Amino acid sequence: MDNLSTEAKISSLNNIQGIINRFSDTSSKLKGIYITVMSALLTVAITYILPKQSAEVPFMYFVFMALIFFVIFLCFLSVDRKFLYYERIMRKVYDHKANDKKANGQAIDNYFEISSEFKHVMDSKKVSKKPSSTQLFFYGVPFIIFDVSMLINGLKKNTKKIHNKAKKTTAGKYR
């Protein structure tokens, strides 16, 4: 390998590393936005829905809030999963360039050609599209906590409401 191709290889690897860093940075920013959105929704729920008297809040409000949390959970998880998938592909491309081999096993002739290598790695199906366990934990734990707390509060309030109606109904029959 001559001096020119060594410099090209180093430069190309630096470019790929920059792309990987941008994917990683975007993913961490997305996690911050997720926490902000979930906290804002929880604040709205605690401030405006939970303090009301049980007669004012139907159980469907709690189901609706749980559904909103679920949709947000799925949206953020799928977007973050996509960023992780592309980051994994770029890591494979980086490994191929660092080892001077293309994904198909041939020698690299142009270090700055990334798109064909990216497409070849993506088409090879060797990169997992599944979310990582840390992603599932990060997005899943707040979702489960918020949803379970919403549904439990809804059930408590509606159980009291049903119990109070039953008392009034039976008390009126025996007078």
C-alpha cells in the first residue's frame, strides 16, 4: 500500500467515523426528547386529570392517556431503532474499509466510495434490525410505569364510583 492510498484510507475511515458519530448523537438527542415529551404528558395527566373527582373522569380518559403513551413509545422506539440499524451498517462498512475488503470479498479500489458498500451491507441482511436491549429498557420502563399508573388510577376511581352507586342503589331499596 503506497502513501497516497494510506492517506485515502485514513481519510475515508475518518469520514465514516463522523457519520457513525452523527447517528449516535442523533439517537441520544432523540432519547432526551422522549423523556421531555413523556414528562410533559405525565405532568398534564397529574395536573388536570388525576385531581378531578371520580365522577368527572370516565375510565376512557385513562385508557386514552395510556394509548397516547403507547403511540409515543412506539414512534420513538421505531425511529431510534432505525438510527441504530444505520449505525450498525456503517460500522460494518468501516470494518470492511479498515480490513481493505469489500463486503463481497474483493479488494477495495476506491476508499471514498461508501454508498455502494452501504447498499451491499444493507442488502446482505447481516445487520440486525431489532432494537437493542438497552433501547427496550430505556423506552419500555417509562412507558410501563406511566401506563400502569394511569390504568390503576383509572380503575381505582371508577371502582369507587361503581361502589358508591351500588351503595346508593341498595340503600334506596331497603328504606
